[in-house]
Amino acid sequence: MPKTKRRKQFAALPFRAGTDGIEILLVTSRDTGRWVIPKGWPMKNRRPHRAAAIEAYEEAGVVGKADKTPLGTFDYEKRTETGAIACRVTVFPLPVSRLLDEWPERAERHRLWHNWQRASELVEEPELQAILRDFGRRAGKQSSSRASPAKIPKDERDASAAG
């Protein structure tokens, strides 16, 4: 059986140091409402980690600087009206310095902080689940100085504890 060529995408893994360890910001997909991390297609004249940071801004209102070193990759099937597109996503960690109250896709998505264990349970893709678990364990052992707390808009302070 021939292998399907996978299209490239780049994703940000927005995170912060929370009171109970590393927290990850997930967003809902526009089509199915499932929990995902911000991701998108390559951008002309943008390095992969920068494209990931731009997607995080557009999809989740995240401000931060994505690391140039990826955490790993995962495969998934992007669902479209005309069928599925096989994609391979490279994931870049992005320590969140700020969350904006307004962002381009605010009306189309929800965002919510989750501890890394819960975030790994909420996403569907097994390879992404493994990336989240590995990142959470490693980041939890390191100094939290790398993950500065994000400014949380007032309407999300209570909701962030729900995850």
C-alpha cells in the first residue's frame, strides 16, 4: 500500500507556570469543536517557529516567542468539506507572556488553560498526547523561570481553574 504524502503544518504549544505546575493553553477547532493546539500551514518568508507563533496569536490571542527547537511531530487527518488531508505537524514550545482580550479568531474558537496531564487527555492524536506528557514532565522538573506567568483576562481567571 503506497504511503500518503503528508502536508506540513507548524504548531505552537502555548504554556505557562501555574500554581500546580505547567499549564497548556488549548483552543477548540473551528469545524468540530475538539481541543487542539494552534497550528497552520507554512508561511512564505517565515521560519517554522515564527509561523507557529503567528498561528497562536491568530487562533488563541497568545503573545510570546516560540522556541526554535521543536518538541516533536505528530500526524493527523485535517477534516475538510471535501475530505481529509494527511498532515504532519511540527510542534514548537511557546512560553506565553500575555493573553490578549481580542484576537482575530476569537468569535470562532474557545481557549482554556489545562494542567499538562489534562491537556494530554483532551487532545485526540496519540502522538500529540505523548508530546504533551513528555513536555509537561520535563518542564515540571526545570526551573519555572523560563515560563513567565501570563496575564490572564478577567473573564478567564475562573475558567482556567476548571481544567
